[in-house]
Amino acid sequence: MEPEIPPILRWVSKQTIAAAAADVVSQAQAGLLSQLDLARQMLDFVFRTPGGVYCFCDALQGQWYRFDGTDWQPETRIPERLEGPDALPVRLPLPPDVEPPPPSPTASPTAVLAEAIRALRTAYTAGQIDSLTAEALLGQRFLVDRQGTAWTAGAQSGRWYAFSQGQWGQAAAPPDPGTLARLRPPSGPCPSCGHPVEAVGPCPQCGTAIPPVLEGLSDEGYGPVLAFLEQAGTLPEAVTAPWMPPPGYPNVQLPVLSRRVPLVVPTATAPEPRWLLHAVSDVPDAQTIVLGETLRLGRATDNDLVLRLSGVSRYHAVISRQADGYAIADQGSANGTTVNGQRVEGEVLLQPGDKIAIANEAQFVVAVEQGQTRCSACGAEVRPGVKFCPQCGTAIRETEKASRSR
């Protein structure tokens, strides 16, 4: 069994939650949600306080609840900002580009890194970035000493960690700045695919591990550095606690809903037929062609259908859409065009089953394929033999099914 992928989390305001709740209520009142849809939608309104207490917002009544470890209890004192999955049915504003402040020229590398991690943590708790973005940015920030050991600070605690023997371990203190190698972001092409790279970690084009540019690294230090980069993006501490809410939500009263069905049963919309040319001779590069507005046939390479046959003229014939179907016209070819054995003079209106011969070498049969019927109430596709629309329940009359099959 594959491990469950944790949800992407974000901090949101109660104002944002209220807007999402209003959207759900309007959809329910408009009949756009079924009972099952509404029950599933309500799962998006479970959140967590800064203290780790799980809360639930009854979107339909505006009532808040908290989970006391055993059951849900009504609650009126809810913090202004809450953490939860980034799945609310509202469009959140695009977050600004989050970059830590530029370091002071006299600041030590350990102080610069600690401040950058604090800035990213602050951006996450302010709702500017989600947990996935925060962890991706944190995974790019680390120090390396001359022996190849990677160092970083925990996203939540600020404690220092060192990467050794394939995993992070807590360190008693940050590294001595005098023992650090000078780390610079790479610049230039990826050694594997040539794509420009500007950061350590996997190449955005081919995934090859891109090492940093390190000055002062010992010869023995390259092995540990490469081992660390193979696990690039792993963090000693996640940006937030694991998301483990209680199952379900309070037993709140949901309104009885059903999808709206028109009182006057509309007819199903007639499908748009597709006109086809089936190649019945050995025609290079052609099997079945779906006709559009025009189809130019000939030996020249700028035709829509290039016929590489000696008897075909450079610009031999054109099939074009008409008000009541399609017509074919010869373009003054040397060896002519025939429909059902009769040479084409001017334009000839085509019918399903007609046999077309281009210079008596390329042969085709005209066919018409009915498209998929769509319900005129909601636009959903309706399969043959179905009596009711699977999306909105509109009845498909026998007369409509008969017209579809003609």
C-alpha cells in the first residue's frame, strides 16, 4: 500500500472561511449540490487553532465547534486565524513572492540562515504561502562545513541539526562559522541536459542533482555532500505538525437537497454529425480523415492530405463544407476525380456511402458518424440506451433517442 500523501496546509482568516461558507450556502440554495455533495463539501471546514485544537465551522448555520478529545462542543471563542487544508471553495489571492530579507554584510552565516528560516516560518503562519511552498523553500537553505556535513535549523523549534549517515540528527550547537565552506548557488547549464540552473537540488528539467559551488571543501567532503543532495528537500522538522483531525464533523443539521429538475422536460439536443473519409485503397499517411471546413487533396506538400501517387496532380481536388453537407470539386487535375464512377464537373454534393476516386489511384468512401447526444438541461453526455440524464435526471424521450440513431 502506498503511503498517504499529507494534505497541503495553509493558514486562513475567519473572513476567508466566512466567504467560503457563503459560497457553499448559495450553491445549496441554487440546487447545485446534492445531499452527498454537501456532506463532502463540509469536510473542507475543519481547521486547527494555533494551539492545535481542531475546530469545525457549520457553513450553513455559521456555528463553530471545537473537538475536546472525545466529542464536538459548541464554541464562540475562535481565533482569527486558523490552519487547515488548502481546499476552501473560494479563490484565494495569489501570495506575494516570499524571500528572506537580505543579510547584513557583517552577519555570520549561521545567523543569516536562522533569520531566513524564521522569515519563511512567519510567511507560512501569515497565510502568505502554503506548507508545500514553505517546505520547498526551506529545503534550499543549509550550510556545509569543510568535511561535507550539511547544517540547518528546525522550521518549528529553531534547534540546529546536522546531516550525517543519511539522516538529520540534532546538534548541541550551530556550526563554528570558521569551519564552514563558502557556499555559492550554481550558475550555468545543467551537466546532464544543459538547462540553466540557479539553485542547488534537482534540475528543474531532468532531475539531476545540482551540487552547490563550495570553496574550501576538503577532498573527503564531496561524498557526504553528494549523499545529502540525493535526499534534497528532506527537512529535520516539517513546517507544521501532522494533520490528524478527528473523523467526520459534528452531527449538524443538513437541509434536504436534491438537484433541480425542470418541470417541463426539455428535449435532448441533437448531436452534431461528423463526416469522415475512409481510405479503401493503399493511401500513404491516410486511414480515416475527419472533415472540417475544407480538405485539400494533392501531391504538393502544402495540401491538407498529401497523396504521394504518380497520377495525382499537385493540387487535385477540394472537399468543402456546405449548408447541407459537403461537396467535392476537381481543381483542373490531369487525371480527374470521380464520385461513384462519374467524373466530377464543377461541384458535386456528397452523400454517405459515396465512393471517391482521385486519379483512379486513391479511393475513399464517405461516411457520417453521429455525435454523442447531450442533455439540453445541463449539457452532460448521454450514452445510447440511457433513459435519464446521469447528471441532472432529465428524461430522454424515445423520440429523441430515435432521432439520435437516424
